[in-house]
Amino acid sequence: MPEPAPDAVPEAVRAAVLPLAAEVLGALDPGAVPASLAAVRRFAPRRRVTAGAGPLWLAVERDDAFRARVARAWSHAHPDLAADLLADPPAPGVPEARLDLAVGAALLRPDGWEARLSALGTPPPGDDEPAQPDADHAHRAHRAEAEVRRLAARLTAETERADAAEAELVSLRRELRRLRSDADRSRSEARRAAEHAAEVAAAAERVHAETAKVRASADDDRRRAEDLARVAREDAAALRELAQVRVRLLLDTLVEAGSALREELALPPAGRMPADLVAPPVPAPGGAGSRPTSRGRFADDPALLDDLLAMPRAHLLVDGYNVSKLAWPDQPLTEQRRRLTERLATLAGRTGAEVTCCFDGRESEASGRTPAAPRGVRVLFSQGEIADDLLRRLVRAEPPGRVVVAVTSDRALGADLEAAGARVLPSATLLARLGRV
């Protein structure tokens, strides 16, 4: 259908259409609102007619769906006029100067509506008595009476619906208050339950933490007890083995020493007493540091070392680097160890004595492995301690009465080893003896 010219619809008709269009727009679902009227629908009902007049009238003229909804609303309010306007041919006796008929023609737009709109026109202001025949007056009175009855019935129905709606609203408000009360009570109970649950969870967390601590402490105590028990078992086994070795070694030493006792000891003739042998001290030819230790021999005499190593089950302990650095100071430590242990192996083979050589730390070859010790020589490296402490432990492990010879030039170490029962000789004595092997 072609759009009407700008002046085709009189201003009075537009003014009558806009309130109805605004009312229809407010009753539409949001999805059915035209895009051009989305902003107008958010206005207050009174402002839609004034502030949204332009968009409303454009929608009536150009949006057929929206105009059809407005026309349907007008037809429901004026069914008789709508039937007269849509009659073909037009019903006789239709008045030509009615504003409501002009509004219906502008909305329903039957065939030739522009001509009808021009013919109907609008009544002049202040003209309350249109010049019509008596038949027209009777027809209008009849129709007005019918309209009044219809409006009265509609008003009664609307009143009844309003009363019912008000009663329902009162009931809904009462139900809403009850639901709100129940909701408040439920929220309060939920809040108390949440607080109680939080307290229970916190208590459970504390108990869990305490249990974890107790379990961890018990595990630590158990591990420590197991470690102590294992160490105690290992120490007991080591002590038993050490005691057995010491007893066996002591017995072997006594047996072998008994057979050679007469040869090794030069006993004086019978009848002499110890007091007869006490004589004034004679200064030693080597000074205070060269006192004789066995058969008139001094500590720097290599023959003394031979005498001691000839004793049954003699054990030679060597402070490795103390001897090797004195003999070969310009050589690498690896070469020093090799030379010393090879010569000690020769000495052990000739004397039959047990030989142990101690070094500081553990220095490996380029292959990452410690070279094997020569036959007859026990090579020990200190781990977590110095070689001096290792020598002290070795001397303390020997049984009393066994001949233990320690070779070192460290005076403090020598004093400790001598106090533990070892015969201490300087490194130069051993080097002089090794020079003959």
C-alpha cells in the first residue's frame, strides 16, 4: 500500500491516533516492539505521546504490523464504526464529519480511505450541533445508546476483574509476606547451619592437623628407634667381632711369644734383685730426644724397627703423607702413594708383619676408581675425618699386649698414639729401613 502524503492525514486525526498508539505500544511484549520504538517504550506512559510523537506516527504510517495492532485496538473499542468503514459499498447514512471515523479510516485504510478521510474531515471547533437530518439524529442516538450500554457492560466487567485482581493481589501480598518470612527463617537457619558447619570443619581441620603432627612425630620416633636399634646391632656385631679378633690375636701372640721368650729376653742370673740393677742415669749420646727404647737402640735406628717387626703378630701403622712428603716432596700425591705402598709391600713380605698405611681423604685416578693396594699392605683413606684420627682409632682397637709400631713425625699424634700403647718411630727411621728393600 502506498504511503500517504505528508498532509493526507489532518493534524487532529494524528493527535487522536497517538494516545491509542502509545497505549498499544505499552501493552506489547518486548519481542514484538518495533526497533524504532524500543527507546519510546522505555518512556513513562504520559511521555510517550509527547516525547515520542514523531517515532510513534512514523511507525503508524510505515510499519504495517504496528498499525494493524493499533487498528485492532480501535476496532475493539468501536466495532460498529469499524464495520461501517469496512463495508463495501459503504453503509448508507454514515456521517461524514466524525473525528472517530477519520481515526478509523486512517488506521484501517479501506479502499479509497484517502477520499473518505477528505470527505469525513473534522468538525469545526465549538460546533456542537452538526447540521444533519432528523434521521441522522435518531441513528446517532441509537448508536450512542448502544455504545453507552456496551461501555457500561465493559466497565462492569473491568470493575469485576479489578475487584478480583485486587483480592488476588491481597492474597498474593499475604502469601508474599509468608514466603518472605519463611525465606528469612530459612536464611537464618542456613546461616546458623553454615556457621556450625564452619566450626565443625575448623575443629576437624585442627584435629586433622594434630593427628598429622602426632603421626609425623610417631613416624620420626619409630625411624629414630629403628636407626638406633640398627646402629646398636651393628655396633654390637662390630664389638663382638673386634673382641673375638683381639682375643684370637692375643692368644696367637702369647703362643708365639712363649716359644721365643727365652731367645728374645736376656734374663739375668738367678739371685739378683731389682734394686741391684738400679744405677745412676747415663746421658744418652743423642741428647734428650734420642733415648734408647729396646736393647740400647734409639728411635732413629732402623735396626730398632727390625727388632719390633720381628716380634710375633707385630702391626706396623704408617702415617702415609707424613712419610711420603718427607721422601718425595716434589712428586704428585698419586706417585707418592704408589712409591710408598710398593716399598711397604716389600717390607711386609720380608718381615711377615701386618702393615696398614693411612692417607687423608680419597683421591681417585682419572678413571674415577681408587687404585688397588699392593699385596700385603692395607691402604685406608679417612672419610669425614683426618688420617690422624683414623690412626688413633686403629691403635685403640688393638688388644693390650700386641706389638703396635706407629710411624709419624707429628709430635702431637705421636704422643697420643704412645699413650694408647703404640711404639712410635719417626718417619726418617722407616725411610732409612725402606732404603734397604
